[in-house]
Amino acid sequence: MDFGESPRVQALKQRVQRFMQDLVLPSHRDWHRWADAGVYPLDVIEPLKDSARGAGLWNLFLPGLRGDEPGTRLTNLEYAPLAEIMGRVPWASEVFNCSAPDTGNIELLHLFATPAQRAQWLQPLMQGTIRSCFAMSEPDVASSDPTNLGTRIARDGDAYVVHGRKWFITGAAHPNCRLAIVMGVSDASTDAPAHRRHSLLLVPMDAPGVEIVRNIPVMAHQAIEGHCEMVFKNVRVPADHVLGAEGEGFAMAQARLGPGRVHHCMRTIGQCELALELMAERALERMAFGKHLSDFANVQDWIAWSRLEIDQARLLVLRAAWRMDVQGNAAARTDVSAIKVVAAQLQTRVLDRAMQVFGAVGLTPDTPLAALWSWGRALRFLDGPDEVHLRAVARQELSASRAHCGDNVLHLQRWLPPDTEGA
């Protein structure tokens, strides 16, 4: 298990850092000027995408690129430090065609799409000419258990009909969003296995009956790309728009979530690094009671704990990425659950400390801290709440213990007092 960066990755890191410094950061003010006015900043994003594509910094996230697919073939482990750099500016990953939810959707289509589906949806997504969303969560059920989903997908002759309500659908408000991958129940019979009842359907966003009800604010912040509530009211799509086969939707959705969860965590590490840098700089320059904040022991502790916890989380991310590369996504499932919990809680802790050092200004849009804290809090729900992932880790631990139950008896006997019977 070697986490050392190859010369190729070191060179890519330098190129991504230079791209961020020379092109992305100077565009940050313009991006916010448009976004704060409620207009998606395509005039900012699209030229940067062209530059990233021309620089060979494109589709960095997908390990199994085929010959006809544009991008830079990297393993998950190689991609991790690059995603960390992109994460420092929340909108930057779109510039490199590495943003959620497209990365997960591209991976799904890459694995399961028919040739016609690849031509219609995958190729434009990989070229960055369209965006997409993934419609799974619902307001009326506990979506942490996808077997609860109420949306119905019914076969009707040569078409499927979708009827249901979804929400917190990230990216649905993007002006270039053309595709929703909708998860719903295609077999409502009571005797159907719980994990074989769902299908995934490729639904064009302009299909009759598709409606974006609202863009839901998250912690009072409204994302310009959208976390939307959507209604699918008797939406008809051709039968060849089913992804994979009927009844395989649950398994495919789980395959999609693994890499996407790790990508979120990679970007989280970058955002925590930014927060730590800002906290340390603020502590060195700000004075209170005749001393710099950096002279106070509690502030030093916050800085030290943040460094330790970020480095620990990074190692967990790298181990999860390594296991996905070497043993496959299924084998890394527990590792992914572990880092999903650790990274989200890390972000709220580190950002909270940084906000405290900044004082009241840390609550305002004058720094990125408040927005990053809000995103960290949201990550404790996105792609599964903490409690579900903790249960997955516990089940794995208990299963391993059950398999070796009794093996520790010999070890325990070494520490028992000697038999004194008859002494």
C-alpha cells in the first residue's frame, strides 16, 4: 500500500495548481457576480472548460477510460490529490469536467449504457457540452433506505411511464442540464425481492411532465446549480431509455455512489486545507488583549488539531481510493462509508474553528468559511447520512469478529490469575 505520488501525478498537480492560480482564481469574482445575481456564470465557465480541455486536464476522475473517450486516464489514488486542489474553489471541478453529479452519472453510463445511450448521453457528458442530475431522494420517505422509494416506473407498450416526486436533486437547475437519471420502483409486487424492485430510467429534462418545483436553499444558501424539488407527472419515455435491465437499479445506484462519495471527500480535504491556511494567517495578523491570536494556547490547539485531523482523514481517503483501484468498488464499500463520515464531520469541525478565529466576519460572505461550513453540514446527509455509514462500518466489524469468535480466549487466559485450587 504505497501512497507516494508518481512523477506523473506530481507533474499533473503542478499543472492543476498553475491552472487554478492563473485562470480559476482570477475568475472567482466574476463567477460570484453572476451567481449572486441568480444567473449561472456560463460566460465564466465555458472559456475555462475550453482551456482545461486544451491543457489535457479533462475527465481526470474516470479510471477505466476507453479509447474513444476523452480524458486523462488516472486511478482513483492518482486522482485524489488533484480533486483536493480543485475542491478549494467549490465551482472549479466543473471546469475540468469533474463535478458531481456528472462524475457518478458518467461512471454509470460508462458501465451500463447501450451503444445508442452512449451516443446520446455519455459522449456529450464526457465532452462537457451537457450536464445531468441523479433523481433518487424523495420528500415523503426516508431515502437513506432506497427500498422505501415511492416513484413508479411502469412499462406501457413501447414506453415507460414515470410518476413521482423527488427532491435535493443536485444540478437540476443548471442551464445545460439535459438528462435526469431517475430511480423508481418498476416491480411493485409484494413478493419481489426488496433489492430487485427498482430500475434506472434516462429521462430528458425537456420531456413533457418533468417540472422543477423549486431550488431548495441549503442552510439558507441557494446553490446556483440547484438542489431541486422535481415532479415527474406521467412522464413517458421510450422503452430503450431504461439503463441496464429492469430490477437492476438498486445495484447500479450503489455502484455509482462509491466513487462519488470518495470524490466528495477528496474535495473536502482541499476545503479543510484552505480553512486551516486562512485560520493560521488570521491568527498571525489579528491582535486581541495586546497579543496576536496565535499566541493564545487554545488557538494553537485548534490549529494543531486541524492539522492532525486533516492528515488522518487524507490517509483514510487514500486508503479507500487504493482499495477501489486494487480490489474493486465493492471491496472498498466499508472504507468509503468510513471516510464519508470522517470527512463530513472533519469539515464542520475545521471550518467552525476557522470561523471562530475570524470572529463575526467568518459568518459573512466576505470569506468562504460560512459557505464551506454549510456544505460540510450538508455532506452529513448527502450520499447517505452518517448513521447509515456508521452502521455499515459496525456490521463489517461485527461480521469479522463473529467469524473469529473465540480466537481471543487463549490471549485472555494469559492474563487470568493462576489456578490456586488446592494451594
